[in-house]
Amino acid sequence: MSTHHLSRAAAVLAAAVALATATNGLTAYAADPSDTTGKHTTAMRSGGGAGQCDDDPDGWEGDGLCLNAADNRKVDAYLARARTAEPSISRDVRAAAALSHAELVGFDYRLKSPDSLRRKVATDLKEHPERNTDDVLARLSDAVRYTLQWTDTRYVTGVTIASDSLSAWGSDTTKWSNTWGREKGYKGLNTGWRAPGSRQLFEVQFHTPASKFAQAETHKLYEEQRLPSTSPERKRELQDQQDAIFAAVPVPDGAPALVPPATRLVPAA
């Protein structure tokens, strides 16, 4: 894509953001560097049930969420395993990025922060009371996470080379969420993997500059939309604003047809 067309696409996207946020005075929002994946959590009471971890000195509490001591220790152990597995995963992801000429965005934040991980586990326990902490951690795919980015014209080739490389080096695909073809909402390609050897789950998002920008701009809107206190009317308004922002994201030729590498797609857990 020419510099002129890239500038025009950026201008269109910026205008959509301004239009979507003008109705309620929201300012442009950049995602917290500690959560660059586009995954959003909701602050609510959680953990081992209401009141079960309020006074536990070895538990965790923050943003209206809590984990009791036993669950907190399980999260710590999971974090230790993820940190041990990360260097070999990062080696493969960096090599895949180099081969596919990708920009590796937010690499410094490839490990989810301890508090962010605890918030996510506590929120999941609240939203799914039938699960325990072991269930939640077994499903967790983004404690180690990466974002690869290409221009529109290089996107499809870049994704193909990067994903085929990871597969060839032994990582199994556990998730392939391609939303480039949807009419409304989030646009991008979010993938999950299981590393060889450590079997650690990790996430790789494949973006263009415009789709990554839109992801950051909609982050705060999505968080508000998920709050139980948000009225149905407000939720619809927030969804309309997100749809307007993503509608301005150009879809790279061939992106909706991208499929996983030619190996078996295995369940995350």
C-alpha cells in the first residue's frame, strides 16, 4: 500500500474514533502496557466466594477482586512455570517475526503481570462458579503473549509464514479466531498455541497497524460494556461505538480466508 493510501486509511480510522467517542466525551484510550493483547477483565468480587478471602493475609485482593491463599499459591506456581517456559517460546516467536518481516509489538510485555493474571483468574471464577482455579489456569492462554504486525499488503503472506514456522518448530495450534470477515465488531486474528517441551500455552495476535490501533481505542469501551452495572441501553451504545471504530479498519486482501497451519488443531485443555 502506498504512503498516500496508508495516510488516508489512518485519517479515516481517526475520524471514526472521534465520531464514536464524541457522544459521551470519552477521550482516546491506549491500552495499559501490562495488557496489550486486547483481552479485557471486569472488576468484581471473586475468588473462593464472597467473604472467603477478605481477611486472608496470604491471599490477594485488588480492584474489588480476591483470591484466597491456596488459589494465590496456585497462580504463583503457574507464573513461575510460564516464566521458565517463556525464553524458548520467545526465541521461536522472534525467529518467526524475522522470517515474516513482522514488527514485534509490545515485546517487553510478553509476560502477563502478576496482578493482571490474578485479576483474570478471579474474574473467571466469579463468572464461572462451576470452575475451580486449576480449571481456569488450564484454560489460560495469554500469560505469555505476543503481537506481530504487518502493513496491509504484507499481512497475508506474513501471517502464513509466521504461523507455518511456529507449527514447523513444534508448537500446536489451540485456537484460531479469524474475525476479519465479520460485518461488525473486532477485526484481527487471535491465535493460541502450545509450546513443545514445556507444553506452555501462549497467544499470538496478528494485526495491521490500523487493527491494532482500533483494538487499543475500544479497550475502555469494552470494559465498561462488560460491567454488570452497565444498563442494556448503555451496552448497546458502547457496542455501536466499537462497531464504528472497527468498521473503519481496512481489511487486507485475503485476510478473511486465512486458516491454521496444515497440522491438527488441538484443544487448549
